[in-house]
Amino acid sequence: MRHQLVEARLADRVIVDSAGTGNWHVGEAPDERAQQAARQRGYDLSQLRGRQIAAGDFERFDLLIAMDDANVAALRRICPPAYRDKIRLLMEFAPHGDVREVADPYFGDATGFDLVLDQCEAACSGLVAALSGQLATR
């Protein structure tokens, strides 16, 4: 997402952050297989560290993007009612609406991380396009 925002000249207008709904990987770097797949596409994930969603995130961010329905449900459980419309699935922004959730590659082999990158790149492209339209009217 950050890479696409730079290319769209929107990086100075959009804040991107990442957080999990659980505390399983707080403080840890991304899975090495994810880092390797990302490196092959020119993305450096080595400085990222896991964090858990915080109550203030619902007010701070305009969108809270989840990878799958389980995370949408987890977000909705802890989200104040006034902010629930900010929760969306990433794949809603993909140009081809035939896949609802980003695949979970964690328990598979390294090729699953390439599929996830394909899905995320496509959906982020659609998200950047949507943001471009919204920011043009501000």
C-alpha cells in the first residue's frame, strides 16, 4: 500500500499502519516467508513489527481494513458503534470481486505468500484509486 501511495503521489496525505486483532505476534517482525516474497517484489518489510489494535485506532483512522471475515468480526466486537462503518474488507477494493478474503498463507508453503501479495497488490490498487477520488474532492 505504501509503495502504491508513493507512486500515486498520495503518501503525504494518507497514513498507513498495521495491527492485528490478536496479540500473537506483538513486537515480532513479519514471517520470514512473507519478507522473502515481498523482497522479490522490491518491498522491505524488515522494519515492521506486529502490534495489536488499540481502542484509539477506531477514532484515529478513517478506514480499518481487515483481511478476512473473522478479523472483521473481531474488530466489530471491540469497535465503538459510532465507528463501525469504518471497518471494511481489503478485497472489496480488488478490481475483480470474485474473492472475498485474502488467503491465509501461514500454515502453507512459501507460494501462498505470493498469492497473498497478488491479492493485496490488486486490492491496494483499487483502494488507492478510491482514495484518490475522495482526496480530489477535499
